[in-house]
Amino acid sequence: MGIRRIDTEKCIGCGTCVDDCPMNVIVLNEEGNKAEIKYLRDCQSCFLCEVECPVSAIFVTPHRERRIPLPW
Amino acid sequence: MKNSEEGHGTADVLIVGGGLAGAFAAIKAKAGGAKNVVLVDRAKVGKSGCSAFAAGVIAVFFPEEDDLEEWYKITVELGDYLNDQDWVLYHLNETHKHIKDMEKWGVAFEKTKEGRFERRLMRCASDKVPTIKQIMFHGPQMMDVLRKKVLELGVTIMDRVRITDLLTDNDRVVGAVGFNTVTGEFVSFKARATVIASGGTAYKSLFASHKMLSGDGHAMIWRAGGDLMHYERGAHHATCAWYDLLGMNIFVSFGAKFVNSAGEEFVGDYDPIYQDHTQTYMYAGAMAMEVRAGRGPIFFDMTHFSEEEVRKLRTVIPLSVSKMERGGIIVGDKFVKKMEWVPTNFGNIGSGGGAKIDLDCKTSLESLYAAGDAACGIGAGTYGFPLIAIPWAITSGARAGEMAAKAAAETGDVRVNKNQENDFHGSYMAARKTKGGVDPEHAILSVQEVIIRPDVYIISREETIKAALAAIEEIRRDQIPNLYSLDVQSYNLVLDACNMALCAEMWLRSLLTRKESRAGVMREDYPYRDNVNWLKWIIVNKAGDEKIKIRLEDVPLHKFRMQPTKDKQLHRIFEAAKRRGVQWG
């Protein structure tokens, strides 16, 4: 699952999450006033966006976004 | 960055990778007098690689409290005598000075009421051997401070620039090329000295927040003809089967327990001295043996932690605690259930192979330095030493920056070969235009399916290594040249797949070469640690025909103080498995 949603009511378009995401998952929309999830599968559930968001608009889950083989 | 007349970005010292090692390299390159220091990162300096997610603890030797001889002895013994012992001593003597600097810059550490560093027993320390101790920092705050410090000193930071290849003039590295990971723009740097601090490869495996570590630095050094060493060492770790979590070391230092499916604590049977604080490869081996005996799955139990301990964890490892709250593992200030725990192929993060370096962090190529996981690990040979990655990133990063600044000052203007630069540019543009072919996601999964197998990366034997090698060769032949990318984001995956497959082949070829069991190399066809024949370093580089070439060097023990006994001993994991009634061989 990784990043699950960005609350567009709360989002102020400050770009903190876009700037901090190590995997380029989040971008600003065309108008440049709201963050949106673009590359969901690259999310590594690191929680940086949720932690750094100044208005608590982001919700992340710890579930893996891609299938990764288990050893057994 | 200054733009020269030829249109290159130029730097006195170019540093690739903005984690702890790269940040320290930048700070020390500035302190060493380099004027134009450029630090680039494929993500964002301070929010990238392992360091932003490092799990809150650093093993530090303090001369006023600790016994240097004891720390030195344990480090060399745990390294099974493959260390560069000169590096071990240098490292132990330097780390604490840098920690004190970090504190002055504003990095927060847990302190006692008396104002001393709060210390706990590390992994590879127990009541029986209470030597190695850790200190605690506040998760991502550390790298936020380092980024600020780097900017304050006037270092030029370029975020979202992924370096792909080194520019060379004969044996000298004169810069690097890459691209902007958002705009796709091709970039080229001319540099008097270059430091690679872009980490190792974690194979996008089971472990949290390490998905950008795909061996870029190792791959570019290999392609430029440089030496890599210790590549046979797969770094072992373990993590939650359900979620990507960090922090096993700190959880263990707080008293977390491993239990098998019968609820029995078993790690102490495999390692009676360090018990649950044992090395990472011993956990991995013990788990694999328990599962082989039908006693899996394995669980990690923290349900006995006090509320105060959970609150402390929330301070030092906030991201993992958030995840466990979200996953319903922590409710309020209590752990309410055990988690299924599995070993993970951690590639060479923290204690694996990397660029062969000398005491100055210089690689086998002129003007090229390496630090952190991009280099071959502390003291070149410490398998599974507890939490060595963070202090090693600090000491090697600082040394690489200092020596690169010195080299830059001694080097006149360097010349970029336009033909080589144009070739890199041409290949990049061609690769970006690819239509049709193989999905890079498929290639990444194919590599993982080969290497995340317990009979390959934990307890291996010649047949399983050879089968894995054949599968990787097939991926490199049939899939890698035919990968397609839809946009610059998926081109990142193309490069990830390409570099991961190369690193996997270097690892398997090195593993096949080491015909013994030493620390993290556990081969059931050669179950003895063989000090008669195998006190050797395994070095990988590129033969002229693009093939992976292996050579051996004797460990230069004649230079070092601690000497091993020249005997053969059954590896601890096989001896313990016998005691536990697990079949092997």
C-alpha cells in the first residue's frame, strides 16, 4: 500500500512532501497548488512525507508496495 | 557548481551520494581547503540512502570510558581476521571525535541526567562480553543537521541528480556523468577529485527504506576498471515478514527475543556467548536451520517491553514506531503482538563488499575515493560487526573528503575526453528512447527470485550458487539489454535492474570462489573456517572483455598485530545445528 492518500482539503501545496520524498513518488498538480501521488509503486513506506507534512494531510501504511519474494 | 567554458559542471571535489558518508566527505573536503565542493544525490541530500532512516544507534569507542585493546580485539575476531587492522585502529580512534563535532553542530543524542552519552550494550555484546556499547540519536534529525551544516559551509548541493558513470583520462577519474531524475536532463561534471559515497546494493530486498540502493557506485567503479573487494560477503539482516521495518538492533538492545514456532527462544543455543545479541549472519543462519528442522516460522517478541521503553523507542526510532502503530503492533505504549520475522538478503549494506580502498580511502583508480557502503566496509573484512555501518560512514566519509581535497589541491586542470562524454550522452539518449522490450519491474523481480533464497544467500553450496549464477547470467544476457522505459522515473528502474544484476553476479562469483565457511559465508559443502588456505581477500574487477574477473590476495597479516591460529575449525552455525539436531551436509 505505501502512501495511501493525500487529503486535498488539508493540503496547502507547500511542496514539502515532493521535496523530501526520496523516490520521487509525489508531485505537485498542474496548477501547482496540491500534492498528488504519481508513482505509487515506487513508494518505500518510509513515512517521511507523513512525518514532515505541516498540516497532517498524508496517510501512509507500512505495507510493501511491490511484491518482494520471501525467503520461505 | 560553476559552469566552465566547455559547458561542464566543474568541481574541485565532486561527491556522489548525500547520506552520512557523503555529508562528512563534503564537510571535510571544505575543511581541507577545497573551494568548489559539489555534493550530488539521486534523491535529496539528507533524505536519501540509509542514513535518513538509520535506526537510532551508533557503536562508539570513547577513550575515557573504554578499553581500546578490547574493542580492537573484538573487532578483529568478529571480522574473522579479514580486516585491514590498520583501518580498525584508525576507525576506533577517530569516531568519537566526529560524534562530539556532530553534537556541537546540533545532532541530538540521548544523554544521562549527568550529561553523559547514554550507552547500552550493542549487538555482539552481552553480559558475558560487555564491551561494545552504543549511543542513541534521534532518527532523521541527524541528517537534517548534517544537510544544514553542509550548506552553511558553502558546499553546492545538487539534489535529484543520479550519477551513472565515471569520466576517465587513462587511469585517472576526471569527473562523472548522469541525469536529473525529475527533468531527465543529461549532466556532466569535470572534477579534480571524486568521492563515491552512494552506498551499496540492497537489491530492493525485504528491508525498509533502502529501495534506492541499487549498487550504482559499485557498478560505475567496476565499469571504469576499478577494484571491488569482499564481494562474497552477503550482508545478512532480518526484518518483519509483514512490513518494512527498521530497528532490530535497538529492539534487541532493549531486550527483544526471537522465538520459533514452538515459542522456544533458540538464538542462545546457536550463540551461547552473545545470545540474542549475536551477529546478523548468525541470526540468519539460526533462522534458516530452525525452518529447515520444521520449527518455523520465526517470531520477534517485544510484548514484555515497559511503557517507558516504548516511549523511549518513539524518540529514537520514530518512523518504525509509527509503522508498528499503523500495523496494530503497538497500541498506546504497549506491544500487543509478536511479529513474524524473516532473514533478508541485505546485499552489501552495512557490512558487505565495495570499492577496495587504502587507509586514505583511495580506490585503485587515480583521483577516485570511496566511503561508506560504496567502499568495502570497515576494516575491510568485518563480517556482521554490530552496527558498523553508521560509524564507518562517518570515519571513512571524513577521511575520503580530507584526502580528496588534498588530491584536488595537488592536481592541475584535468581534461575531459569529449568522445567519452559524447558516448555516454548518446547511450543515455538511446536508452531513454527505447520502445518495447522487457519491463524493468520484471527484471528486478527476476533477480530477487534468484538471490532471496536461503540456500543461496544463507546456507549455500556449490550447486545452489552455480544454479543462481546461471540464472543471473541469463537475466543479464536476455533481459537487461532489452529493458524499456516509459519516462525518466521508469528509466531509474532500468538502471536499478542493470546494476542489481551486475552486483548479483559479482557476489555469486566471489561466493563460489571462497571454498570455506567464514563468518557470513556459510557453505555446507565447505563447512570449516580454513585459516591454512583462506586468509585471503577476494577482489573483483573487469577484464578487458567486460567479463567479471576474480583475483586473490593474501591478507597482509605480517603488517598487523593480531594473528589468527593457522587451523581449520567447523563454523559455529554447523556446530550449533548439530546440537539442535538439524541435518546439513
